Amino acid sequence: MTRSSSPSPQIAFHDFLKVDIRVGRIVAAEPFPEARKPAYRLTIDFGPNIGIRKSSAQITRNYRLDELPGRLVLAVVNFPPRQIGPMMSEVLTLGVPDAKGEVMLIAPDREVPLGGRLY
């Protein structure tokens, strides 16, 4: 099992509110061989107010491409886009490490409206 890191320093609640974390549904997942570390290209629908966004996710150890479409995920939608190889990643898809340190996606355990904000 991997060792947990120490908690980060305390922040003010209003600083947490600046991070906009929303629920989306993966509508497409593709190989991303150009990425430096093994990753997939994800296309995620965040509903009518945010729309479709792209993300690079290093989730190849725990997920197959064919099981990702239709899955709900949480992502930060208000970070600036980041160039990952030849693609622009528009959101940061969130996960936590499993016992081997590999990414496990974070998601609601039931259906919820797309675009819902974490609180």
C-alpha cells in the first residue's frame, strides 16, 4: 500500500470556492500514444452551461477504453487549458491513488445532472 502524504496547509474557505469542480459524463475515450506517460484522451460532457471539454487522463492501468464512455467523473473546469503533447487539455479529471499508486477516478455513486458543482 502507498503511503499517504501529509495534509496541505490550511486555506480559507473562500479559496476552496475558487476551484470549480463539476460532474461530467465521458462521451468518448481514445488512446493517447503521444503523451509522455501512458494516458487516454477523454471527451467529457458537462451539460449545456459548460459543454463538451477535452482532458488527458493517466488512467490506463485501471480502466479500459471501452468501459469509459458513459461513466460519470468529477473535474476541475476553471483551470487554464494545458498543452499535453499535441492536445490542449481543457479540464483536470480528478482521481485518487489506489494501493499501487495508480489513478482511480472520482465520481458520484448515483446519476446526477451533468454540470453539477461539488460542494
